[in-house]
Amino acid sequence: MQGGIVRVQGDEFWHMTKVLRLSTNDRIELFNGKGGLVEGCIQRIDRTGLDFVALEDPKLVLPQSTYWHVFAAFGTLKGGRADWLVEKCTELGASSVTPLLTERSPSISENRLDRLQRVVLAATKQCQRLHELILNPPMKIDSILPQIAQSKLSLVAVAEASPLVSVLTSSKSDSGGLIIVGPEGDFTEKELHMMVEAGATTVGLGPLRLRVETATMALLATVILWSDSQQTSGS
């Protein structure tokens, strides 16, 4: 509430004072990743942290009206490619990202998951996103089948399938859904059959062979912009 004081320490304290070079009396906004936002200023700085004083009552910003959940088999990606995928999913507005475990991408290390969580936090701050992306624990194909069955729209990226834009044009759902991208080497026929049987729709992303992170971004960016255009035209 107005006049309340929040103590900021640790990594956020270091980032605010050493990277952003904020000082006493500078006005800032704090958010909690769940839509809570409060404006205030830095009251005091010492060696271990800073005191933030609220200048107004906190606001609660409602989440976006579309929810797209990303399932991508990126456990075996190297050279920062998984970091890039999760960072861009955060920036584009995905609601969640789940590492997908498949026959051709069967694992992801705990150390990598910890690193990806830090990537999510940094990207959330950079793009001023008030509702933090959820990074889920890894899941196998058979574990996501119930979610596919319950979703109004589940899109699986598959080479030579019907073009994504054509599928979206004929779709009646604009509130969100699942996007699913396989590993390098793609899904096995068995895995793809399981998802289609559960209700997923296969979609093509053009004539060229795309990497996991490229396919994920192409699919997510398209559905986010499509959802936005449908919401705008319907309002």
C-alpha cells in the first residue's frame, strides 16, 4: 500500500545500482510477475540493499486474453540455442514453455533448467512483461496427450503439412492453444500419430527445413499476431 517499504537485495539490488546506476530518490516501478505493479522511489541505499517506498497503492493488471503454450523438443540444443528459444518465447508473449522429451531428444539437464529460469526472468524485465512466463518441468509425448485432447487448437509443426496460415484461416479458435515443435530429426511416425489421434492439427511452415528454435519462433509469432488481429477485429 502507499507508504509501504520494500527491501530489495541480491541480484535485483546489484542490477538496479550497478547496471542501471539508480540512486536515492529515483522513481521506479516494481512488479511481481503476476500482474502486480506499484510505482515508488528509492528511499535509501546501503551496502546490502535498498529501500523502495510506494508512492501509490499497487495496481493489478489482468493477463492477456490469449494463451499460447509452447511444447518444444530443445533438450539437446547446444551453443545457447535453447536460451534463445526461451528468451524469444518470453518476449513474444507465450504463456508457458515446456521442454518436450521425445525419442530423438530424450533428456534435458537440471542445470540447464536452472539457467533457463534465469533467462526467463531477464527477458521478462527487458520486455516489461507483467505476467511472467511459466517454465514447466520436462514432459514426454504421452503426458501431453490429455492437454491436446482438451485444447480447442493444438498445432504441430510438420514438414509438407497444410500451410499454417491456411489452417488458422479456417480455425474458429482465437483464444489460444498449444504449439508443438519436434527435435532435430523430427518426431517419429508413432509420436506424430499419437498426437494427431489426440486431436492435434499438423501445420507446415514453408518449403525450407527449419531448426527447432526457428520453427518455434515462426509458429509462435504467427499465432500471436493472428490471435491479436482476431481479437481486434472482433471488438
